[in-house]
Amino acid sequence: MVLTAHAEPTRDPRAQRTRAVLMQAAMDLVSARGTAAITMSEIAEAANVSRKAAYQQFGDRDALLLQTALDFIRRELLPSLESARGPARVLTNARHFAEHRGFYRPVLLSAGGLSLSREIAAFLTPITRDSMVARFGAAADAVTIADLTTTYVGGSTALLIRWLVEDPEPLDPLDFSDRYFRVQSLVLPPDEAPGAPDGNL
């Protein structure tokens, strides 16, 4: 499983270091302040790089915050998801987002929130498509499988984001996992077809 969105291009080591310190500074500032209303100047100062370098690397603050979130998901979440199966995959996902809510929530509530939501959905799509093929492949054509995948991913992403943004502290990953599977059991009953979705989130 790969995060499909905006893979970082190959760059020279100095540029890579600059990007890394800017992303870390952005994550630290957003997490500490509980808001994405920070400036590129503040991020650059915290990273000890010039404002010009920050703009050269990312273009604007929203792009920097989005890339910070995606880079963090690639490095911290995806390796754990690759080794998890079934319900453990949903729980692993929920634990990651709950642990780092202080960063993700402000970004999701910012101008870049829609982009981040779409990218989260993009990385859920291949997992869910495989589950839909296993469950309905013999009874559904490719277009229907694609439509089922889009519908299910959209709902799963919305459920995750609503939980992350709206639920009171502390977030409970086990509670989220239970809620997710209760909904799944109603939408995709296990006796409906052979093979069950493998914890799509």
C-alpha cells in the first residue's frame, strides 16, 4: 500500500534537510498552538532558515502544512498499517490520528483541510478497492466496484475526520474502532458474500 499523493521529488541533500526542518517546525508550531494560523515567517524562524527558502521549497503555508501531514503519514502511519491486518488495521489508524490530533485537527480545520481529507481518502482507496473486489467481484462490474469503493471510502474518511475533529478529549481509538465495525456490519453484513473487508481504514 502506498500513499499516492505528491511523492516528494528527488532533491539534493541540502534541500531535503531544509524541507525536513521546515516540516518539523510547522508540525511543532501547529501542535503547540492548536491552530494552523501560523505564518511562513514564523515557521522559517523556528526552523532557522530564511523565509525565502521556505517559499522556494513549498510555495505557501497551506502547501507546507499539507506536505507535512502527508510526509508524517508516509513515515509514521503507513509502515504500521502494512503489517496490520483486519481490525488491527483500523485500530492502528485510529491510534495514529488520536496520538497526533494536536497537529491533524488544526490542519483539517484550516484552508488546507479539504486537500488533506482528499489525500487521506486517496490512501484508503486501494485497500478498500481490494476488499470490494474480494467481496463483490463475481457479482459486480468494474464501474460498480469503483462506485462502491468511492462511496465506502468517502464514508470511512468522513467518519474518521468527524471523530478526529469533533469528539471530546481524550480520543479513544478502541471506541472509534468499535463504532467503525458496527457501521460496517450494517452496511456490509458478513453473510452477504464470501470474504469480508479486511479492516479498510
